[in-house]
Amino acid sequence: MTLEELELAVGLLAGRVADLEAEVSTLQLSTPTLEEQVFSTTIPSWNGATTFTSGPRMTLMVAPFPMRVLGVDLSIEYTTLAAGQPAVIASNTNYWRLTLERGLPSGSFPDMASKRTTVSGVEFGGAISTRKAWSFDSADWNSSRDLLKGDLLSLLWAATGTPTTVRLPMTVTVRYAAL
């Protein structure tokens, strides 16, 4: 191989390396990092003592792109929701049912997963303790866990009997993967 041929080969190789570097850079910009696949938000106590005893629906996020919800954890700052309220008598008659929902443009909210603050049984989730993570990881997830751009991820609270009043604020962490 002559010196000219070697210089030409090195030049072509350098050009291919530059092209590959550009492709890698483009791929890195379009691939979400781990930090971009988890977010936390706080549902505030907008009047300093916000409480509720019946089922509000709380929007947690608007999907910025198609995604699959992998998990949701929440923590309530000031309230302990003992399993089977009242806490003195453990039962399955006074509890909260928390349902993650997919908010659609049509205005409907199909369920994604549900858990209850019951001591046993269907959708058993146990107590939600003050400043402790309570997870939907063990919930039965269905196909509605996939969100399209613009879909909502909502949390619906439904009381059965007379469970403990919930006092906000509450922090919610969502794990997801882009589709």
C-alpha cells in the first residue's frame, strides 16, 4: 500500500467515524434517560388543610408521548389510612379503593389498576401509612396502562363505608417507558 493509498484509507475511515458519532449523538438525544422515565409530583394542600371524605379524581399527568405506565407509588404527608378503618377494629367494611385510570379524549376513564386499603381480599393493598410509600406494584394491571400522547393518568379515590378522611398533600411517583 502506498502512502497516498494509506492517507486516502485513513481519510475515509475518519469520515465513517464522524458519521457514526453523529448517529450516536442523534440516538442519545432521542432515547430517554432513566431520570426521564420517572417523575414525582405533589398534589398540594391548596388551602392549608385540604381533606376529603368522598371520591375525587386527581389528574397526575398528561402523557407527553406514547408510553406504558410501569408503576405508581404514593405517600400521604399527614394521614394514616389503616387497613379496614376504623383502626381499632380491623375489618373490610370501611376502606378506600384507589384506582389508576386512563383519561381519554372522549371523556371516559377506563381503569388501569386498583388497590384497596383493606386487611385482606380482592385488591388487598393494606394500610397507607403517613410518609411511607404505598405502591400499585402488586395490583392487577390491564391493557389500559398504555397511554397515547395527550391521554391522562388519573387517580380516583372511592370510599366504602366511612374510612378515615384523607388530608393532603400527597406525593406521587410514576415509572413509565416510552412506546
